[in-house]
Amino acid sequence: MKVAIGGPLKLAFRPWVEGLENIPAEGPAILASNHLSFSDSFFLPAVLDRKVTFIAKAEYFTTPGVKGRLTAAFFKGVGQLPVDRSGTRGAGEAAVKSGIEVVERGELFGIYPEGTRSPDGRLYRGKPGGLARVALATGAPVIPVAMIDTEKIQPPGKVVPKLMRPGIRIGKPLDFSRYQGMEHDRFVLRAVTDEVMYEIMKLSGQEYVDIYATVAKRQIAEAAKAEKEAEKAAEKAEKEARAALERAEKEQAEKENQAE
């Protein structure tokens, strides 16, 4: 996949990279990145010599038929790991378990602490579960990563990607060994996550918003819905006003005819 996808990707978009020396040549590490675009999971592995394993919903790997098999092969090839979201605690526990397994094999584990793509290019509050728990359970260093301008390549609603140079800025590894064995302390998990998000913010230059991206997406969707409803209400009111004016003009014309 590095040859089939990574090579053409680098040739077409020519991504610039800073801080490659911060990626260890061997041994485990956790790459914690901001998340601007679906393409983030392709650009980051494309510029690294080592394989990066991300997590993806299991449905990508279990869809039946030819299309399903091709999709499964694609996601496996680009280093995606299926996560079963069923169960009492869903994707959170599955992500932590999968991340620990990857790290304990001595590999690179990629994770997006925001939990979803940014809806507007800003950096949102990191979720304290997966990243911090994997880091504290394994003792692996956390390497902050900033994806730059990837959201501009293919904005929502655009089919054809824009040829431009995205950037990848890789920070120095963060050591959280001082919290070893405290992966069930929610205050520690919050502190670890916030420290990583602060480093990502410095690398990316993004505006930081202290709410979860999922909340922001819901607020944006609700605002869009309210705006649409307001537009419909305004159109209805305008239509009713025009109808009332036409009726008034018709009644006036009838009165004038009767007077004549």
C-alpha cells in the first residue's frame, strides 16, 4: 500500500514534513494527531518508513460481497485495525484494547484524541479515554502530530480533490511514566490528554476550543436546521403577505367597479 497509494500520494500532493527525526526507528510509540480530513490516515503513514496502525469501525471489514471484500482489503492494506463497537462500553474499550495490543507488539499506534474530524478546522478538546489509557498502560511515548491544511484538499461536498501541499509537523515524544499505573484515575487521564492537546495546538497553530468536536458538530447541525426553518418561515410569511396584498388589491378593484 505504501507503493500503490503512498508513492502516488506523495508525488501528486508533495506533502512537507517537519520533525521526522522524532519518530523512533524501532520500538513502540503512540502518534496522537489532530484530525482535519479523511485523508489524514493516508498522508501520515505515506511519509513514514514504518507502518502506522489506526483503528476503524469493524463494519468496514465485514461488509459482504465483492465491494465489501475490496473495502476490507483496502483498509487492512493502509493499516486500519477493525474495532468491534458492540458490547456494554462500545468503541472506547475496544479502541483501548486494540491500541494496547499494537503497542505491545512494538509498533506505531495512531490515534485521534478528538475522536472525530474537526467540523471547522479548529482544534477541539481531546477525549480522555483511549489515548491516555493506552499510554499509561504500556508506558509508550506519545508523539504529538499536527496535520496542516489537509481539510482544504477535499472539503465536504467536493468530489474532486484540490492539488495542494499539505503539511505534517511531528513533535518531540512526551513521557508520561510519572503516571504509570494510574490509568484508571480520571483526573490523571484528563491531565495527560490536555498536555498532548496543548502540544498539538502549538504544532498546528489551530485555535483551540474547549468542547468536544462531537458537541460542536451537533451545535452546528442544530444551527443549520434552525436557520433552514427560519428561512422556510420567512418564505411562508412572505408568500402569505403577497397573497393578502393580492386579495386586498382585488377587493379594492371590485369596490371601484361597483362604484362606477
